[in-house]
Amino acid sequence: MLTTATWSVEVQLFEGDEDTSARATLISGVGPDRRRTVTGSGRAHRQESAAAVAEIGAEIATARALRDLGDKLLAVASADIAAIEHKDVPLTS
């Protein structure tokens, strides 16, 4: 039987003069099926000699937050499997 699930990722950006930070939050499930959230973070710093293009800092910070989120989600899945298997189950990207 095929089922579908909807998971959402919300990205929040925090921009300063030379720094941009991002927080990416995964919400697994919706409404009564909502199970957990996992959050990753990322940061970008603009060098003084670089052109001030806010979108580039946002892209870098977001990419780093999503990569951090992916690593954390793999750790969550590894822990879930280990709880069932009663042994460590390392997962890598």
C-alpha cells in the first residue's frame, strides 16, 4: 500500500551588516500526525573587500543550515534504528 506524508522545512534568515545566519527547521508530519522537529543552523560572513550582495550571504547560510539539518536528521534516524536493533547503526551521507 502506498502512503504519502508531508514534511516541511522552514528557513529563517537573520542578516546583519557582515554576517548572515540561517536556521532550517524540519517538521515531520502535520496536524495530529506531527511527530518531531529537527533544526540545523548555518552562517555566512562577508569579507570587507567583498561586494555587499545580501542574497549571496543568504544562499550560503541557508545551504550550511540545510547541510547541518541533514546531518542531524541522519543522527536521529541512526538513534531510532539503534533503539530497535539494540546496537549502534552509523549512517553517513
